[in-house]
Amino acid sequence: MWGADSGSRTKMKDAVEASKKDRAPAQAGVHGWAARLRLAFKGAMAALLAIAAPAVARAPDQPADAAVPQTRAARPALWMVRDEDTTVYLFGTIHVLKPGIDWQSAPVRAAFAKADTLALEIAGDDPDATAALTLRMGIDADGPPLSDKLDAAARARYQATAEKLGLPWQRLESFKPWLVGITLAVAPLQKLGYDRASGVEQVLTGQAKAAGKAVIGLETTEQQLGYFDTLPEPQQIAFLNSTVSELPDADAQFAALIDAWSQGRPERLAEEMNESLEATPELAQRLLFDRNARWAQWIKARMATPGTVFVAVGAGHLAGRHSVQDELAALGIKARRIDR
């Protein structure tokens, strides 16, 4: 991707150095969300519910006297698939959360305790490796600068938005549109108090390792980044432009998605995402529907092996039409909700 000439190598070096200084672009690794999907911020937020790889940059260390957030109880939905000797639990996750949300309800704790295996979208995600891979895949070493790919109005809006977020647009000129879209989408979240360490996957992974459970991934980081990287450039640009247009509503839109998840209302979560899905059908197909169908096939095959698996994937995959549950039903397998 980089090419062999010195200009490409210099471009790569400059991008890497800039990413070290402004960690957001490099560490917008893709975990962790972008099905998520008008791809306006609502779309990008929806995308954050669909992809685990581009998550928020690691949160800065908190001062010792930082206020402890008040705990807020949540009761997300939980489903189960079972036969004579195999049980698979299905739990929708939020990849980044604010500290203080207690989402491990009694049904969730009981199901997780019974599991011998935790299955995530991505297992063993290394933030530094993800950052390096994101740069390798997300930089257009030979193409024109990003700003030259946008029309005058879109370019002005994008540059003003990047500067407002503290991301000098000049340092993003060699990035592909999809990576800049993700970078802009996740940049406000850290400032709003969201961080990956509080996200469901990070908590479950730590608990699983402590309990000696196997932790496996349904996909790889490269696969998830590839969903964006293989989009035709016009669609990448549309994703970027849509993200820019919706950023002012970031807090309210992401909070609405989290509220629907916290209240165990997947139908409301689906409603929040529907407009985004309808506006970006090809991206929805890539980030949600196709993956849901593959994961349903994986679950069907896994039912042939005795044991208990706790499957934790982005909440958007377990809501609305063509959800994992719908795809399982098409295979003759019923997923039963058990959290209420």
C-alpha cells in the first residue's frame, strides 16, 4: 500500500509522527463500532454499535482525586439458544461507555458465570497493533490530498469541524475518507467522558481471563477495517460528509442509543438506527446484515459442540430486521429472550 519510493516513505513517517502526537486518528482502531450508519453522527454512532475495531482512543489517566461517577443501573437484553448439550447466550454490547453504568444485571452475571467460552467480535485486540494496522490500511499514499476529493462546501465544513475538534486537518490530508470519518466520529466521545476501558468488551475480557475462560474472536481487526477500506471512494466521502453534518448532535444521539440499550429495548434501538440504515444500504449490508448471517451460521455450527458460550457483539447486531436472531430463525434455530 505504501509504495517503495522515498516520497511514500516520508508520507508514512509524517503520518505516523502526527498520529503519535494526535492519538485519536491512529487509535480510532476499528473495534469497535461503524455499522452505525446514516453515516451521519447517528450513522457513525450506529456504526459504533456495529464495529468493534474503531473505538475511542484510550482515556487519559484520571487524577487521584477525580470524582467517582454515580452508578446507574442498566438492564440490557439477553437471549439464549439451547439444545441438549450446548447453550449459547447472545448479549449486545456498547464498545465505549461512561464510567458508572452497572450493566451486569443478575441474568447477565448468571449467564456469564455458566459460560466456558467468551466469543467477541475481536479477541486479543492490541491498541498499538490496531493503530499501526489502521494507518497501513487507512492512508492513501499515492492519491490526491483528502481536501481535493471534496467539493468546496464539503471541504469548508470538514476543515472547520476538524479544527474545532482539535485535529488540524492538514495532518489528515493523506488519510482515506473512511478513516477521517471514523476519526471525527469518535473524537468527541472521549471529551464527553466515554472510554473503551468502561466498554462491555473490555470488562468481559478481563473477567473471562481472570476466571480462566477461553476468549475467541468471530473476526479479525483487519477484516473489520476492510469493510470500510473496500468501500468505493464516493461512498467513503459520503460517509465522511454525513458524519461532519451530524457531529453537533453527537452527545444526544449516542446517549439515545445507550438509553435504548440500557433499558433492554432492542426495538427502540432499531428505530434509532433505521433512518441511518435506509440511507446507507450498502454499508448496512456490509456492517450488519452480512455479518449477522455469518455469525448465525457460526452459532449453528457451534451447537454441534457441547459447552456454553457467551457471545457478546455490538448491540446493533441484535436489534431490528436481519438481526442475528432473525438469521438464526431462518436456520430453524430459536433465540429466546431470558432477561425478563
